[in-house]
Amino acid sequence: MAYFNNAFNKTFVVASADLAAGTSTSALAAGEIGLVDGADWQTVAVAGGGVVPGITAGELAYIVEGSFYSKDTIGNNPGHGGYKESVKSKGINPRYITRLWAANCLEAKQATAKLCLGSDCAPCGKTQFMRLDVKGSPALRFLNHNAYAIADSANVCCVDGQEYIDPALILATMAQMALADPLIKPFVAEGSVDGLLESGLTLAAGAGYSVDTHDTTAVDKNGAAISASSRPGFKAAKIKVLTVSGGGATGPIATYDVAQAGAAYQEGDVVTIVDAGASQDATLTVGAAGLTVGSVTVTSTTGGVSTDAVYTVEQIVDGTYVASTDPNGATKISACVDFVGAYVDTVFGNCSFDTRDHFNAEPVEIIASLLDETGNPCNDCGVASRTPGSMQQTKGEEVIRELILSERYRQSPYNQGNADSARIREIEMSDELLAAVDRSATYRAYYVQHSVPRFNNPSGVFDNDQYVYKIYAKCSDAAAQTAVKKIMEALEAWAADNGNKVVFQDSNIYW
């Protein structure tokens, strides 16, 4: 059998990977990583894209990173002042690379639940009931069991002659009651449906616009297109241009109005007003002043034309929203209430960090449902939906634990659990290791798996020791990701050049 019963892991956390060829391993700064030629222990050029790196023929390659420690004491050498040792992989033979892959960046996503009522779903004289369930490991850790609450609309009354109650008022009343329940409150919040304000923001210069309604497209702060699938609750806004200044239809747009409220926008999102007849589209970067927060979306439909308005639960209940007394009349009123999982676990700072601290690996899950007066699920009116949450992949909390473990294999100490651990970590420079990882960030992980054949084996059996190197780059650091990708592609090309057709799997992998 192999020396290790599974692959031996080693962790690298990248601060920079775009190194010039010929950089000595002793010159690598903290977090700088490169592909090194075993012949001279200097970095080689990694162009990526199928270009074979210039590793000396017959030599092994090494993945090498500059140490995060300002001074090492590996080998218990403080009497001689210590020395600074770079972090190295085992020698990589291109013929024995078995797998190259990367895990996609996946940000955490809150679980959501939605409950919708039509215009004729709340007849006068009938009490509505809603059940809100909370499931998942956060609830189990907090309560030792899953939780639920039942809310009702018993306090909502009709006026003389009224047949149906405004569904927005029904939903907000039940939501307010459920969210006040002490078992539900730590885990669920009303949905923050961020929309564009109705007026008051200035757009960038545009031309060719008339007083009309125009569709919009939107991208997030990273430039990725926003859609309902990428951001639950998103609705593209309908923008009506009110004033065009600067001479006819050729100057900048001064003001605008929202004919149909947008939803699920966040600060930093960029909205582009698209008009096929315009010579220049106008753009708007959503700022804090350009957001309105709500959890109840009210849809008014008259003559087949629908418009949306977004309110908070409090705005519906306190009378800011004027409830219709004839929601099933000429103008039909329907409404939806949104909930989000909102549990946040306790997180300690670096000073008191302990690898044994719990960190969430599973989001809270919530389910909203409508009940009839007997307590059974109501299937004849109302629509309930939900989207499961997901945790961010390779979050900083996981990366720092793997980095500490990897350093412990190198005999680098990490003291914890004692009253004076913080002082000892400062002496042993473990604080420099903690500072290398942003525990609140998400990292993209790149993996190199290879084996080292053991030709001289006392058992007389030819076998291999297997190694996996985990190279982490921040999801927000595009330059570092590009540079690491070049290293992966260089290893792929090098392996292929030596008859090993291993393929770098760069997409659609979640680990």
C-alpha cells in the first residue's frame, strides 16, 4: 500500500502569481507563487494557452511560494537567527500529473421564501393562516430542533359592502406576526427587495431619447449580467424619461421616473437604459440613495396593464400603503411577501481565532405556506415558492484552517486553547499566517494532483505516494486568478508534451 492512505495535501494562498522568468525562490515575496525549474531553482515563464513552460529536459518542476513569515525558525534554529524558507511542493514529474482542476467561485446565497395571494383569495369573514418553517443546521444548533410559527389575519376587518380584503394587507399582517415570534426572529427577515427610487437621480449623458418608456439591462458591480436566476427577486425596471436638456433630444438626461418598480438591485449595480433609436444609451450606477427596501410587492392590474410597487411590511400595516377596499374590482390587486434566511453565527476575530470554532457550512432554510382554517395546507388559492440557500465555496474560514494545517506539517507551530495563546502566536509569528487570509472573503481553489513513484519499496510492490496542492486566489482578485490559471495551463501543456494527456478542468466544478 502507499505510504499515505489518501492524497497528502499542501496549501498555497496567492497574493501574486504573475512573476517574471528567472526569479530566484529566495527572492519571492510573501504570497508570490511561481512554477520553478528544478535545474536552477528559478521561475520559468508561464504563458498559458497551451504554451509549454521552459522546464529543463529531464528535470522536475516545483510550485514555490514566498513564505508569509518575516523570519522562520524551522528546525528549531532561533540561536542562529532563524532563516526564511520558501514553501515548496514535491518535485512534479509531467508524466505523473493525474488531475488538474479548479473550483468555481460561488458566493453565499440566502434562502428565500415567497407567498402570493390573488385578488379574490381573501374573502371577508374568512381568516387566513400562514405557516413559516425554519430548517437546517443553524436552527438545530440553536434550538436542537427545527422551528415553525403560525400567523393569522384575524385582526383585519372589512368595511360595509366590502367582499374581498386587499391581499397585501393580509400578507403583511401575517408576516409581521410570524417575524415577531421569538423562535423565528433569529433566522428569518423580511425580504430586502432593492429597487430603483422613483425620481431624483441623474443619469449619464445620453442622446436620442423621447418622452417614452424604455427597458433596462443591468449588471452587478463585477460586470456580470443580472437576471432572475442569478439574483432571486430581480425585476428589470421600466424607465420613463421625463426631461431631456441640452437642446432637443441630443443632450444628457436630467431626470427620470420609474413606470414599473425594479427589484433586487444592490448598491454598485449598473443599469443601462436601452433605446434602439438612441445614438447613445444612458447608464446609472445604483448608489445607497438609489435604493428602496421592501418585502411586499403589490401588483395592480387595470385593463390588462400591470404595475408593481414595493413596500416594507411596516408600510403596509401602518397605513402608508392605502389598501384597496375593492381588490377584485376593475383594478385587481395581487401581492407577494418575500422572506430571506437571515441567521448570522458568532465569528471571532484573529486575536482569539481557534481552528475548532464553528463556522456555518449550511444556510438556514425557510418554507412559507398558506393554511386553511382547519390547519391543513390551502391548495385552492395562493402560491408558495422557495429557493434554497447555498454557502460560498472555499470561504476564508476554510482556507485559513487548511493553511494552518499545511504549515503544521512543515513543523510551523500554531498555539491555541491556552490563556496566553495570543501572546505565544505573536512570538511564533502565527499572526503573520492569520493575516495572509481574509476570513470574510471567498477564494477560488485550483488543484494539482500528482504522484511520486516509490521505486525502492521494502514490500517489493511498486506503488505511488499521491499529493494534492491547493492554490487559493481571492475571487475578487482577477489578476491573481488569471496568473494561477496560466500555471495550470502550463502544467497541462507540459504534461501533454511528455505524453500525458491530462486536461485542466476549469469550469462548472464545485468542490
